[in-house]
Amino acid sequence: MARTKTNKTRSKRKSKIYIKPSKRGSLHKALGVPMDEKIPANLLAIKPTDSPAMRKKKIFAKNFRNARKK
């Protein structure tokens, strides 16, 4: 069989991050920030009382904050 170029093209493609529609806006809702406003950095600080799910959402929000500026 001949080799295809799919392996090379796969590595060049950017993967899109998919967030379930049911989970979209859940961090805004939990923190009490309206959807049309950015979440302030002081609210993204991880507290010892945060649940594992809330920690994961806050870490994702911190990391993704700079990715969307392009």
C-alpha cells in the first residue's frame, strides 16, 4: 500500500476546543458574572473550598483567556 499524506496534514491542523452547550456559561453563572462581561482575574483565583469541577473550569478559563485574542 502506498503511504498517504494524512499523517502530515493532521499535525498541521489546529484542533478546536468543544464545550458542551449544557456546560457553556456555567462558570459565569457560578461566579455571578453576566455572560456579556469578562470574568475578572480575582474571581479566577482557586480557593481551597472549590470543588474539583470548579477548579478545572477556573484553570481552563485562565489558560484560554489569552488564546482568543487573535
